[in-house]
Amino acid sequence: MKVFVAGATGALGKQLVPQLVAAGHDVVGMTRSPAKADQVRALGARPAVADALDPDAVAAAVADAEPEVIVHQLTALGEGTFDLRHIDRSFAVTNRLRTEGTDHLLAAGRAVGAKRFVAQSYAGWPALRTGGPVKDEDDPLDPDPPERLRAMLDAIRYLEQTVTTIDWGVGIVLRYGGFYGPGTYVSIDPEGELVTPVRKRQFPVVGDGGGVWSFIHIADAAAATVAAVDHGAPGLYNVVDDEPARVRDWLPGLAQAIQAKPPRHLPRWLGRLMVGQAGTVMMTEVRGASNAKAKRELRWQPHYPNWHVGFAEGLR
């Protein structure tokens, strides 16, 4: 099929485009920067240069490509330092891409008669923080998130509701777990911003470390996306590995994988001063996600079944 990938030079796009090409699809990759057009070509796709927040530019790029499927992987998470204490600042542009950018791509898709739309969301902290430790797609999102997460959650709600209710094609939203691997925050390369503070013991376990996180290797996330391009009913799918993990388990595991000393432990009150309310909630209260639906309906299996294997083998 003809597939249009918005966000082709991001961490996921760099994994996704070659996998789509290998599967036999004709891929156009959109990037905001003319300087990255050669990167798109090197991945095996034809480049389209457009600012996702410019509706006319997006409409022109999609019209020229005439895709049957549009894949929305737009974020701005690689464009600045990640700051857990001020996480709302780190996600400000990404929130616009999940709202305005989604609208622009959907309008362009409708105009060209696209049949399928696949978009990126997130599994984990957006979920309700009461009840069991692992949530599925039918569980509600958090009705009262910390203040610095509210705009992010509003943007996620908007994207999920808008995409899954389109009336002109199949709308699929993939809720990815926390990425690790090449080009992500959790990697042994220049983009791996999380690894350095873990090495320096500057990323502590806060409180009881009872927050449950779900991870996914970036290549496994791309493989699930290829599956969603090919098949799957409209709706939400958690794309995570098989083993949600508490912070008190996975953070020392990451330190061990990179041969660093174990992380420090801080009481909740002190952790809140260091990482803020949102960071403390992520460390102590958030819930993980089940991948049963994605495995069943997308017929997908992660290559790295859990974070133990993935951290040991997949950080590079």
C-alpha cells in the first residue's frame, strides 16, 4: 500500500519506515526540516517536507502522496532536554501535535480518500491510579491527574477520541509503553538522556517505588505499527511488553544493565522536592498496561518479551 508517515525521522520513524519498506509498502516520510530529507531517503522512503502545524503544507504533502494509510508519529520529544520536574514544558509542542497536528492530518486523509489512520498515544501514567496494577484498553483514564500532566492528558484524550471515531476509514490508536533502544531516552547513545543520571545516581527511587511502568523496545513498537497498517479493527491498542514493572525493580535493573551502582532511595517528601508532584506520582502511583489485545487482534509479538531481556540486549 501507499503509506504516509508523519514523523519519519523521529526515534520511532527511523525504525518504522525501513520495516514498512521491507514489508513491501510504498512509503512517503514527512519531516519538518529540509535538511532531513536525505535521512528519509536513506530509510528507503520518498521525503515530504512540511510543518505539521501548517494545515496547508500538510494538505499539500498528503495530496501529493495520495496515501491509502496515514501513520501519525509526530512528537517534539527529541528537541530538548527532558525535565521530569517541569514535564509540562517538555511536552508543550507535542501537545499541539497531538491536537492541531492530528486535525491537519485527518483533514488531509479525508480529502484524499485514505482508508486507514494509525496514531501514536501512550500507555501507563494516563490510566486510572486506583484498582489493580495493570490496566487494559477498557479501563478509564485518570480523572484527576497532577497539574503538570493535565494538558498532556487532555491532548491524549483528544487524539484518542478523534482518531477512533473517524467516519471515513479505520482509526487506530497505539498506546505505546515507555520506549527504550536506539534514539530514545533509554539507550546507550547520545540521545539516551536517562542513562547518564542513572550512572551518576541522580535518578533515585522515590518513596516505595511502587509505580508500575510498561516498556517497549522501539523496534517492537515499530513492528506493532506495521501490523496496524495491515489489519486491525478501529480502536485502542496497548503496545507494551509482557511484564509491567515497579520502579523499585526496573530502575535497579537498568543500573545493573549499564554496569552502574544501584540507585539511591529517597522518601516521598524529599523526592517531591527533587522531581515534583508529577514525577513523584510516576514513581509511586501509576499503573502498567496489558498487551493482550494487541497480541490477539494485531497478531503481534514483541521480540523483547520483558524489560529484563530488553535492557540486557536492546539498549544499543
